Amino acid sequence: MTGAGLKALLQERARALGFDACRIASPDAIPEARERLDAWLAAGHHGTMAWMSENVDRRADPRALWAEVRSVVLLAVNYGPETDPLATLSRPERASISVYARNRDYHEVIKGRLKELAGVLASRAGADVKVFVDTAPVMEKPLAQAAGLGWQGKHTVLVSRDYGNWLFLGAIFTTAELPVDGPAEESCGSCRRCLDVCPTNAFPAPFRLDARRCVSYLTIEHKGHIDPALRAGIGNRVFGCDDCLAVCPWNKFAKAGREAKLRQRDDLAALPLAELAALDDAAFRARFAGTPVKRTGRDRFVRNVLIAIGNSGEPVLAAAAEPRLDDASPLVRAMAVWACGRLLTREHAADLARARLPAETDPDVRGEWAALGLAPIEETA
């Protein structure tokens, strides 16, 4: 079978497997990637994501990852939402979870299908193959732009003329020689909507993201305490953020995703914050089994929930935060202090401090009480 015939077969099978786009890039198609990655890392914009600074050579060049690769097959699955992804932001007593995390973990859904498609390639071409879905140092977005799937917008996310911002990406590296597709041209023009909507000002310039300020990074990847200066901007976003994606004008061409396993589950769209604050580890695992949310672990997730409660402006939600003042996790206790300090009267907060500060040994939790002006209280009582 010729390269062109094999490519046509792959695209036909990809569509049948649920992929919405399939295009080919050369492994040497992103020569500028190394310089951009080095600059991003040098600026510290990767935050605590240490793995981004590891294997830089392999991340920037597919041939350094696998010397035998001759073609890179880029696959995309549309997960466009059926409803307004930002609707929950106007309901401060509810939790906003990023669209991509409101159903099955896409890694599980896509990887099996990538393997099946790679099997077709291996059997028909006698070629070696390797499959990747965020499982190796592969720069999927630059490769996808090189293959013409879309372009990296000013928010650094891939933008498609057909699907807007809502695409999951996967890649098949192969030793087969396949006809490559042309790159997509950047088509953001003078638009700044994605930059201006960011609640924490995470974009120091167009096409540059400082992950340390990004709500998605803070609520998912960041394991420690969140900078107090950034907490208010998180609002009620407890896992990820869709703001910069949702406002992109190219979404006017987007379609709702056709993959049932990736469609939004109604029970994850707008969960009550009070209910989430009460989750112990077992309940958290049961509630979010099979979804991307589970990867944060219970403590980080409840940390996020308590920040959302503190941002709610709803004093009634303080009743959900108070029990967490005695939580086993210092991370949770600290954010419970912050939430109570935002919602309760000073007198009530002082009573809570008197009951807990003498026994509190964690410096971060004590620091949150100190930020309320209550840390010395046990010394003067």
C-alpha cells in the first residue's frame, strides 16, 4: 500500500473510532519548539511542574524521543460542551469544574483507540509504532499546529476552525513514511478576549502563559498552599478553568462532542460546595471515580472547595467550612481558616481561634490565623 493510500485508510479508520481529525506531521516540523520551551522554563513559568524541565531534548524533538520515527500521526477528539461552560460561575454556592473533567478521564477513552489505530498502521505497513496521550515528553500542540489541526492561540491552547478550543489530542509515532499535511496559520488577529478574561492575569504577553498564576495549574497541579493574592480570582472554580477557552470567537463554529463517554455528566455540572466540603477520602474517591478530578486527591480538592466557599460571599456556607478547622490535613485546615475569616464576624472567628490555636502546631495554619489578626489570641487570653 502506498503512503497516500495508507494515510487515507488511517483517516477513515480514525473517524470510525471516534476521532474527529487525523493529520500527519514530520518529526522535524517544530524546530522552534526548543527555543520557546527553554525561554518558558528559564522564566519559571512552569511553577512546580518539575517534569517539564526534565528530558527537554526529547520533549522538543520527536527524533530525540525515538530516533526511528519517520511520521507523527496527530489525532483529535472534540469534547465541545452542549451548554454554556461558564454558567456555573454565576452560582457562587456551587462548584465549577472544567468541562473536560465532567466525565470519564479522556486518557482512558482515547488511549485504547489510539492503540487500535496504531495496530492498523503496524499491520498494513509493517511499521513500528508508539502511542502517546500525555504519557511522555511530547509537545502535542506544536505538532498539531504543524499538522494543520489548528494553531496555538494567544492563550497557548490549540484553536481549530472546525471545533474551536475543545479538542483532546493524541499522537502515534511511526517508522512508516506518510505524506505530511501543511501547518495551520495563526488566526487570532487583534483579538484579546482570552487574555483579558483571565481571572488571575496568567498571561504576561500574548502566546505566553505563566502557569504559576493559572487557575487550572493552581487547582490541579499545585500541591501546596495557594498564594492569598490569587485566591479571590479563583472564584468558585474547584478544578480547572475554562474562561479563556470559552470566550474564543472561533467557538462559533464548534459542535458538541459526539463521544458519549466524554459528554458532561449532569451530576458533575454544578455540585453544592457545602456537600463537597464534607467529603472524606473514601467519599471523594467514590464520587469522582473514573474522572480526572480524582487525580488531585481529597485534600487538594477540599482546599479548592474551601477557597470557593470563602469567595462565595454567602455567610451560610461558613457552616460547611467550620468543621474543616479540625481536619486532619493542615492544607485543609489552613483554607478553612481563610474561608471562615471571609464569611464570619470577627467575634465568631475569634471564638474559633481561641478554641483551636493553643493546640495548632502547623505553621501555615497558624499563619492563616495570623493573617486575620488572631494568632496572638491564646497568649493574651
